[in-house]
Amino acid sequence: MASSHIKQNIIIDAEIVKRSYNPSHPGLFEVVYAEGTFNSQLLSSKDFQKGDVICTIEGTTPGPKMYTTVQISKELHIELNSDLSYLNHSCNPSTLFNTEKMQLIAAVDIKKGDPLTFFYPSSEWEMDQPFSCWCGAEHCCKSIQGAKFVPMKIMDRYYVTPHISELLLLREAEAEQ
């Protein structure tokens, strides 16, 4: 796996970026670069069955909460430093992060060429850069701000990391007081 990876958010010429692309997980997935802002995506390079470990998450570095990090505990965020930084959000995610085992797991059956996505509030309490969601899922949340802002009845639909589960329980207990 590549030791460092810089996510490009604004791409002017996708062909130039593609020529310099060195995949961090060859054979598992690839970044498809698209011109514009935040238009690139991660696609599966092979089929996965629901529950399969797609990859182990390695080579991360701790960092401050940013739009490029993943929250892995109540206080800790990490930079993925790999193609995984191109996992986009979906309210109907194809993957989930197991932050205890540091694994990316297939949440559904995935076919070669399918986008790899995850539900950002499953690991993020409060997003550094909230955004409007246009994923098109039947139960789209419309606004992605982090689990702190999502009602429990919606969060119950998703796998959530242990730290988010704990924070949700604390939020519910405080609301009852």
C-alpha cells in the first residue's frame, strides 16, 4: 500500500490525474477521477459478498477532524492515506468501517464496477464540512452533518461504530432528563 496519498478535491484535467495514479490496493478497487469538485469515486475491481472483508485499513495517521478524516473513537480521527479516501457517502451504503478491527466490510453484495460508499454518520459524530446529500437512496437523509444530528429512528437503520453508538446513547439519555 502507498505510504502517502493526497486526495485531489478539485480536478481540472482528469486525464493528467489518471496518468499519475498509483493505486494503493491494486485488484481490489480503483479511483475513477472526474473533473470538477468532489466528483471522483472509488469503484470495486472485483465482486464481494455481503460480509466479506474488502481490505484491512493500514497506513493511517492521526489527524485533526477534517473532511478527509474518519473518526475511529470519541476523540481520534485518522487520515486514510490511501484510495479509501475516495469512499463517498451514501444513505444506502455498500460498505461499512469496522473501526475496532480496522476493516472495510461489504455491507451488501458488490459487483465489479460498483461504487464503494459508506454512511458517513456511522463513524462521524459531527462533520467538519456538512453537505447536502443527493445519493438518491429511498431513505436519503438529505443533510449530512454527522450522527449527532440524525434522529435515533434513522440511525437504527445503519451499522454504527461503537463510539457513535455510545455517543447516541448518551445523547438519548441527556434528552430524557
